[in-house]
Amino acid sequence: MGQNSSTPKPLVVIVGGGYGGLSLAKKLETQANVLLIDKKNYFFHNIAALRAAVNATFVPKIMIPYEFALQSGRFLQGTVTKITKDEVIVEGYSKGITFDYLVIATGTSYSFPSKNYSKNMKDVGSAYSQIQAKIKEAKSITLVGAGPVGIELAGEIGFAYREKQITVVSASDNIIPGPFSNELRDSVKQRIKETFPKVNLILGERVIVTDEMKETLQQTLYLVGNRTIETNKSNKIETDLVIFCTGSKMNSSAYEEDFKNSVNQDNHRLKCKSTLQVEGYENVFAIGDCADAGPTKAYEAQLQADVVANNIIQIDAKRLDKIKHWEISRYAGIVIPLGPEQGAGQLPLKSGKVVGAKVTSMIKGGDLFCSRNWKMFANRNPSNEVTESNYGIIKEEDLFQFIQSSKKQQVNQSNVEEEQKKDE
Ligand SMILES: Cc1cc2nc3c(=O)[nH]c(=O)nc-3n(C[C@H](O)[C@H](O)[C@H](O)COP(=O)(O)OP(=O)(O)OC[C@H]3O[C@@H](n4cnc5c(N)ncnc54)[C@H](O)[C@@H]3O)c2cc1C
């Protein structure tokens, strides 16, 4: 895996190959020496993951092997346990990975089936086959949480199985909390009522999670089997399957300690300048959910990747007048499909225009960006089968040889050594 040691390109290490990290790796791979690191060896397209819970044809579409995406960029499959200002520590390697520029793109975790944590694609396939079977068997399903995920999942299950009783319970008083209009919420509720009469919304009530439920959840991703769950307002719901859709968790453990002065302690995101450099660091950037720079959205993460790709190249070339600045969008937008044909959305415009089923289906609901993402990341149509490979497993000596030969600083160092040899 040698690199030309005379290359003037900098080594950019990107931690996290989600929407932000993979977009950046692809943008930079011809202009820099890129090392992308992720726990898994595939990009997980979680925007379409809820449909994969009811529709087996979507399972291969939600995983894009990094092998298909990167050309000259390198990929290392590994869990990053610690990120410092100088190095990235990856489980199983005896020393840290150094860099010229570091981009932190570790994103967020969400409970299954919204996101998943399997290191290989076959296991993801099995996990989705299992939940598909459990949803099919269950007569009555409870979804805890009425944010975009709980509501979308109700629509996906409702579309696939019109006869099933689906109860969505949420402690919040309305669906889809956040900076969105009540016109959007009312439109979504009206559509649920008309299209999926067996979906029941219980709002303003918190599900009591018993010790038994907590214990079971430590072993399984959702609760299977007939049980009665209770809310804090003594509402009793008989159910065969409980799926939690209660929000995301920042993947901050690797950077939290060494970057503590740059972490927003309220949300565990990294505070950034408008250049997306992490506050206090010139050569460390953050993008996506872990950057405290606007809404946690894939769309935002990809736009931030453009800004950082430009800024690394311009900073490295000392063309500081060409630096781009990230601006948080002024208007909130969201698209909520209720299955492939129904749904509503609020456009990110001053008017906050609310759109209905046709536009929702066209923009997102129909294919959930699978074709677009496969085209953009892998330049091909979505796959029909789950593949597997050892791509990204790198031996220690090969990895550090790559780091050594790719770092710009190292180029200077070898030049110095060569000069010294000449002198001798
Ligand atoms: C069901 C669902 C639907 C959504 N729909 C939309 C939508 O329609 N539009 C939209 O804009 N947004 C949507 N979102 C939000 C969107 O998914 C997130 O904003 C997006 O995933 C953020 O991208 P990211 O690159 O920051 O991080 P992520 O996509 O979370 O990727 C982070 C990557 O980092 C890796 N990683 C983390 N920690 C480590 C570590 N220590 N070592 C190695 N690797 C690590 C992970 O394996 C992962 O691959 C949705 C979210 C969910 C859950």
C-alpha cells in the first residue's frame, strides 16, 4: 500500500464514514492522501433503514461497501478509542495514527432499526430479516417516541400491514418536536388518520420502562412477546412488539476527554469556527452531527464536507483568501414520508411551505435517496444482494508505512534526512 513519498499532498485522517465523512473522503481523495476510518466497512444509509425493517428489498440498498466508494483514498476498518490533537488511537494497533489534518465525523447513534452497529454486512442482513419477521408476526406494535423516526416508522409499518394495530406513545404533547410549524404537524396527523386508521397516537404520556424491560433491552434491540405496558397516566397498552424511537446519542466518547474545552457540554458536540475548524485547533475540523454547527441532518453533513474539503486544500496551500465559511441555514425543513406514497414536508424557506403526499413521495418517500446515494458514493445502481469482504483490514506495519509515506511533514523529514546523508 505504498505511496509516493515525494508527493506534496497532505495526509487527511477522517474518523467516521457516515454522510459527512464519506462525502469528504470522496471529495478529497484526489487532492490529498486520505485515510478514512470507521468501525464498519460499509456506509450505512440510515435514511432508508426504517423501510428495510418491513421491506427486504431495501436491505442491500442501505449498505454501500466503502470498497465501492473509494478510488485512491485508503480505508481502515477499526474502532477509534481516543482522539487527541496529535493522533488517533485505533483499537488493536500499538501506536497512534498521526496526520497533517484531522476531521472528526463520528456522528450519532440511534436505536435499531434506525441505525445499526454490526461490523459486517451479513450481520446487518440478519438483523433486518429478524425484525421483518417480528413485525410480520405481531398483531399489535408499540412505538415509543413521536419524533420524525417514530412517525415515519408508523407509516412504514402501516403501509406494509394495514391490519396491524400500531400505537405511537410520546411524552411530548405533539408529534415531530423541533423548529417546525404546527401546519406540518397537523398535516401529518390528518394523513395518518385518513390513510392508517389503525395507527393510534398517545401524546403527552411517558411509557414506564420497567426493570424487566431494561434488562431485556440489554440483550435485544427491541421487546418481543405479548406484554402490557403502562404510561405515567395509567394508560395500559397490550402489545406484541415494542420498538424504541426515542432519539439519538452523540458518538463523543473518543474526543470528549482531550477536546473537553471545545465540547459543548449540553449536547456533546464540538464547538467550531465558521471554517469548521474545531475551536482552539488549526488542523482539526468537525463535520456532521458531532459538529455544533446547526441541525443534525445528513443534508447538512454533506454540505459541511464541501466547506471542509475546500478549507483543507486552501489552508494547506496558504491561500487563506479562498477559505469558505459555513452558515447555519435560517429556515428549518423536514420531509416525513408515511410509507412510499403518503407523507408531508416543510420546505426550508421563509414561508415554511408545507407540501403533501405527491411532493414528499417524489423528494424522499419513493426511493428514500437510495439511488441518489449509490450513484453519488459508488457510481452505480443500488445492489440487490448483501455482499461481504475483508476490505479495510490493514496490518500494523502496512498501516504505519502508509502514514509515514503519506504525511507531508514526513516528506519534509525525509528530505532533511536525504540532505543530511548527502552532507555526510
Ligand atoms: C431513521 C433516520 C432517518 C433520517 N432521515 C434523514 C433525512 O431524511 N434527511 C436528513 O438530512 N437527515 C436524516 N437523518 C439524520 C441523519 O441520519 C444524520 O444527521 C446523519 O447520519 C449524520 O451524518 P454524520 O456523517 O454526521 O454521522 P453518521 O451518519 O452518524 O456516521 C458516523 C460514522 O462514524 C462511525 N463512528 C462513530 N464513532 C466511531 C469510532 N469511535 N470509531 C470508528 N468509527 C466511528 C460510525 O460507524 C458511522 O459510520 C435521519 C436519521 C435517522 C436515524
